[in-house]
Amino acid sequence: MRKQSAFLLAESTEMNARYTEMRKQYAFLLAEYTEMRKHLSILRKQYAFLLAKSTERRKHLSILRKQYAFLLAEYTERRKHLSILRKQYAFLLAKSTEMRKQYAHPTKL
């Protein structure tokens, strides 16, 4: 009976040691899991921030593209207008030269 009692005591002690070790492992894994969840939460917040920033930049880029298109259209329109003005100027210069010649030599018609 003493042998059996000693054996049961040793077995009980060993089981308690294993249980204590398992509790330590559980506590360690729980702490690691909690840390991973915190890190995941931080990553989600960073992702949300970067997504918002990306969306804002895309909106800003869209605005810049529209402004560029507007300015390009305006520039093209001004070039057309300048071309018309140059043609009008050339026409008026030719007309003025012709009139000067007529007034300089009124007998030549």
C-alpha cells in the first residue's frame, strides 16, 4: 500500500507539474494572441488611413486633370483667336499699304 501511495503521490505531483506547465503555455499563448490582435488592430487602422489618403489623392488628381483639360481647351481657343487676329492684322496691313499707295500716287487707279 505504501508503494501504491508513493506511486500515486509521484503521479499526482507529475500531473500537477504538467498542469502548471500547460497553464504557463496557455498564458503565454493567450498573451501572444492578445498582442497579435493589438497589432492587427493597428494594421487595420493604418490600412484605413492609407485608403482614405489614397482616395483623397485620387480626388485631387481628378480635379487637377479637369483643370488641365480646361486650361488646355482655353489655350487652344486663345491660339485660334490669335491666329484670327494675325490674319486680320495681315489683311489690314495689306489694305493700309494699298491705301497709302493710292494716296501717294492719286493718278494711278
